[in-house]
Amino acid sequence: MSEVQDLTIAVTGLREVAAELRDRSDLQDQVLARIEKLATDTAALANDAAALATQTKHLAEYGRKNRLGLQIGSIGIVLSLLAGSSSIYLFTKLNETTHQLSLVQSRTSTEVLCPLYQLFALSLTTNPTPPNYTTEQLELREQYKRAINDGLVKLGCPTLSK
């Protein structure tokens, strides 16, 4: 073989190697472009994940505050219901006590005070005025008589006939 043929074969081989290297270089450029795109996408995803984490944190805080508000509201409602039912219970007890007091007062006036006032009135009407009373004592006796008669009327007791 001649040197020209050897050189031609060598140049052809070098061209094939250069073409293969060019193809590999293009493939490496494509791989690098994909890696850069993945890196960019990963960075964007990381940013999105950070934003999502921040939103999740805010939502968790908002949910905690809402739960706390609901718990406080529920406690308030329960306390209001307890206060209302206690008020109703106390009101009915007050009415019962007032009614019992009214009965005792009525009974006291008719069973105790009426006979006592009648006894006082009878004492004033049956015992004559002593002749040695002064004018002041006579006026005082008349005031007592009026007070006893007024008490009989106010209590609703039957008056004694004179």
C-alpha cells in the first residue's frame, strides 16, 4: 500500500472518529440541557414545596385558632345554659318561698296578731279610764286606742262591738 492510501484510510478513520465525537458531543449537550432543565425544575419544585410548607404552617395555625375559638364558644354556651337553668331554678325557688312567706304572714296575722289586737281592744273598752289620769295620759290612751283599732282594720280582723 502506498502512503496516500494509508493517509486516506487514516483521514477517513479520523473523520469517522470526529463524526462520532461530534455525535457524542451533541448527545452530551442534550444530556447537559436536560440536567439543567431538571435542576431548574427541581429548584422550582423546592420553591413550591417551601411555599406549600409555609401555607401548610399558616393553615395549621389558622385551624388551631379556629379549634380554640370553637372550644371557647362551646364553653361559653355551656356556661350560658347553666346560668339560665340556675336562674330558672332560683326563680321558682323564690316564688315558692314568697308564697310560703305569704301564707305564714297571713296565718300569723289571723292566728296571732288578730287575737292579740282584739285582747288589747277589749282591755281598753272593758277597763274604765282611771279618774286620776292627767290630760297627757288621757291623750296617750286615746292614741293607743286609735292605733289598736287601725291595726285591727289593717289586719282585717273583726272589730269588737263597743
